[in-house]
Amino acid sequence: MNQLEKPRTAVDLRKVRINPNFWYPLAWSHEIGRGKVRGAVFAGEPIAIVRTQSGKVFALEDRCAHRQFPLSLGVVCGEHLQCGYHAWRYDEHGQITSIPYAGRDTALPPGVRFYPCREAYGTIFVFPGDPNLAERVPLPDLSLRDSPDYKPMYFSRQVNCHYSFMHENLMDMNHQFLHRRLMGRVKPELLNTSTGDGWVEAKYHFHHLGGRRHFGSDLLSIGGDSSEKTYDIMTIRTEYPYQTLTIAGADSDSPSVRLWSVYVPKDHAQRTNQSVGILMVRKPRIPGLIYLLWPLLRHFTESVFAEDRMAVEAEQRAYDELGGDRNYEVYPVTLAVRELLATRGLAPKPGSEV
């Protein structure tokens, strides 16, 4: 196993803000039809996501420049958005294009902030950071989502904890004891770890104690070949700010399952996040079997997530009640991902809460 560096930072990770200079999913494409607008939020910043009559998507600060009325309560007029209060009209760049009752000589005031916005993989991504950086930052690679060999499952759930707890939970597979009712008696073996610029990765092999597999774990390999059903390798990667979990056989190029996830802070203090994920499941060779098993797989994954949410929210409550982080962490993988989150995120200013 590669040796991971000992963490160097002493910053309180639970006060580190997520770096906004990445693409974050703030809505599913099907949620916003043509001529519709929807409110979203990123780290306390209200954002209005608009789909024009032609189908184009753009995002603006969700406050009218006039009276700060939510633009998400407005009306889409062709390729523009009209405030629902006094009918001020905005273009995709947040510029005011008209005020219905203003005189001909009235100078139009400054508009509102616009956010770079892109639509891909059935998802609407918004770039809440410096808009000048947006073109240089790639979208996450979710190409399996569009493969005919895979069926995607979407998740979006609010979790009442700092996003860092979610990263630690997924990276450390030693918490499988939490899922013993769903997964059976399994023992994770850490095969190797590696790190690079902006990422940490860990590979695990799961031993089924007593030689008996559990139905829950078999569901995660429904599209796998015989190799994958006898030798499950789980690769978990935090590539800031995203995470992926991949299950594949020892010699397989096509995973049976790949989960992509990101935890989008909702409040200014970033103690609440929207856990967004796309689970891409390879279809079994038997036609139609994926649709028969889909409700069971959905129930299983939702149940696992519910247990994880219970755990991380308990960690956040303890942090709040104790007035700080009392966790005694010894696992190198978790320590490495903590270091990554601390160095890539935005540390709080001295004397501030966030």
C-alpha cells in the first residue's frame, strides 16, 4: 500500500467552505420545462435557473435589482425573464433590457449577477465562482450515463451536515458494519491507496464472512460478469469536489456499477448540503431483467443512504454540541481526504464563523 502523507493542516475542516470554482448540479433537466424558471441555492446564494422558450438555459441571482423580489417567481418572455413584481425584464447576462413604465430618457440601472450555466447528462450545472474561470474548468465525466449499456438512477437528498462528513463517510469503507442488516457480514480489505493533484483514491476488496453472500451486495453486481460476482473490487475516488464509487471485477474494463456524487452546500454556514448523485448500473445480459430488479435496487440504495445520513447527521450534532471536532481519526485514507478538502476549500477568515 502506498504511504499517504500525514496531514499538515490544523484548520477546522468543518468551517472550510467548498470551492465555488467548479461546476455544481443545481437541478435536473426534466424539472425545468420550456418557458419555466426555478429557484435554487448554493451556499446561501439564491439562484434563479431559467429555460427560455427556445430551450436555452441560463442562471441569474435570484433577486431583482429593483426591490430584491425573487426572480424565480417571475415570468419567462421569449428569451428573457420578467420580474413578477414590477415586470422589469432581464437577459441571460443579467442585464436589464426594459422597465415597462420608465420614460424614454430613463437610464437603465445595473442588472444582477449571472452565473455560467451548462446542461449535460440530464443535469443543469451552474458555476457559482469566478465566471472568468468557467471555460477552463471541465464538467465532471459522466459518459457512462449516456451509454446504452447502462441505466442511470438519480438521487437528490438534503443532508443536515457539513459536506466534509459526506466525503469521509464514503471514502472509509470500514463503516460497512453500519450496513450489516443490508449488506450482511462483510469485511473490507484495503488493497491500495494513491494520491495526486486534487485527488485521493482507495481500492477495496470485500470478503463475505462465513462464505455467504448477501442479496443486497449481489444487487450491485447485477450487470457484472462471472469475474465480478466472485471478486468485487470497489474503487472510491475523491477528485475535488466530486466523488466516484466504482465496482468492477479484477480484470474487467466495464464496471457493473459507478456512482458519481457531489455535496452542494445550501446554507451560508455550509452545515446543510444537497447530496446529489447519479448511479450508473450496467444492464444484465437477460433482456428486461434490469427493469424487473430496478425497484429492489432503488429500495436498497435508498436504505443504505438513509443509514449513512443518520450517521453523518449524528456527527454534525456532536460537533455542534461539543463546540468543535472531537473525532480521533487514525485511518490514513480519511486523513488524506481531510487534507485534500482543507487545502482545496476556502478556509475561514480569522475570527469568523465561516
